Amino acid sequence: MFSFVCHLDQGGRLDDLLTGEIVGNPQGPAFNFERFRGGPLFRVAGTLPDDHLFIGHTVCPGFENLASKPSWWRQTSFHVPGYDCLHEEESYRHTPVDLATYDFTPIKVPAMDRAAHRGRGAPIALVYRNPVDQATSYFRYCQAHVSPAYHTFRGRPVADMSFREYLFEAALTSYARQFVSYQDQAARHPGLVRLVPYECLIDRPVETMTTLLDHFSTTRRPWPMLPAAVRLARKEHMRAIEGRLGRSLDGTRNGRNSQSHMRPSDDTEREQPMDSGLRDEAISVLNDLGVDCRLIAWPTQRAPSIRLAYEGDQRPRKHASR
């Protein structure tokens, strides 16, 4: 969605494959999905103040420099790779970049950590899902993954584990490790670090994305192309794009019968009521690990994936120019 906003904001064009709607400048450059790799860096200069925006899983910048980390944080680890992208590699000289004329750019992680530790540097945001739903999604992801680093846990196939085992033996500790880094940094530097529940993004996508974009811009400004970008990012349309490309946009699947990483059953599963007992047990574990569970959204009515209706239920116009 950020990519769509930046492309449209800078005079680009996007075509809705399902409706035929042309969004943005009809004479502008088309979005180049063939070169789109899913980041983790995106060139945002011209739309946001910084040159690049990192989108991915990581421990909050600046937290690594804290001497006051809780003892359990130091004594535990993430149960799979990928939770802390900015600190797992030894070299970031060639970090992939999307929306740019160049393919790679260096990242100086130590310098970024030092700046964030002092409350400086680029704005930071964590969009976080409630831990039970996140674990449910990651449980399926790990079961189907081709790498043993993901589909095994302590030498045991994840497919042989019950969800309850996975949640309490693996997922919750990883969730807490990542979450407390942002929780701590947001308390220290509230102007720099913002926490945004994923449920807000699903229920109120335009409002929530406006908040995020204003945060990254460090000022409030109009985002006239944002509603169209949200509409283009609906799941049905993203699956249509992946179908045309023959691969998933996140780079995890290629040349398979089902190239999308977005499961068609997600909406049905989100509408099922959450097991209140399992939720309460998860909250107890997270509270013991120092997670402020008051910050977590536990929806009573499960919202479906982003779906933005056309205003007044009108059919889309052929052109929606800037």
C-alpha cells in the first residue's frame, strides 16, 4: 500500500485488473510489478522526507543499545529467523530496494541504532496483530515452509505440533521479544516510535494509513490518492496481480499452482469467535513477560480483510486522475 501511495503521489498510474479502472495520471508511468520484490527497502523520496522506508520484521532500532533489557529477553531467542531482519545479517552493503532506478543500497544498522537510542533518526512504527491471530497465521506459514529453519521447532516438525503447543512453547515468546522492544522505545521516545494495532488498519484503512503517513512525514498533509491506493491493495486485486505475474509479491512463492501468499480462507477464519480461554492464557503469559496487553486489540467482531466499497456503491469510473 505504501508503494502504491508513493507511485501515485509522484504522478504514476495503476490499473485495477478486476474493474478496468485507471488510477492516477493516465499518461504517467505504470507500476513496474516485474521489478517489485517486496523490499525490504522502498525508495520514498519525493513523498516522504527520507530517501528510503524499511518495511519488515525487526527489533525496534535503538533497543539493541539498551543496557536495561529484561533478563528473560537476553536469555531467549526468536523461534525462527526473520523476526529481526535488521540484526540477523552480518553485511547490509547490498540491501534490495524497490521503487528505485537502482537495485541495492547500503544500510548502516549500528548508526541507525545509535540515533534511535538517542531519540533521533527517522520515525518508526510497529503495526502489530493480536498474538493469537498472528500465531495462527505464522503456524500455517511454518508448517508449509520448505526450510527446516521454519518447519521444525527444536528438531520436531511443526506439522506434528498442536496449535496450543506452538503458541505457548514458541510463538508467544517471539511475539513478546519483538513487541517489548517497541513498547520500551515508544515509552522513551513517544514522538519517534508509534504503535498501531493491525486491527485498526483492517477496520479503518484510510484513517490508519493517514496516521502512519503523517507520522513518517513528521507533519500532517493531505493524501488525495490514499483511498484509491487502499482500494487497489484489497486482497482480491492483489491475488489477481500475483496470478498475472506467476509469483507472490512477497517473494516467498514462485511457479506453483497457487502463487499467492494470501490464503482465500482468511476472511472466514477471522469471522470465527476467538477462544476466550486461550486468549486469557496468552494474556497471562505476555503480562509475565512485561507486555502491556492493554495496547493489544482483541476484536469481538472479527473484521474481514481490507475491503473498501466504492462510495455510494457506484460502479468505478474509467479514469480516476490526480
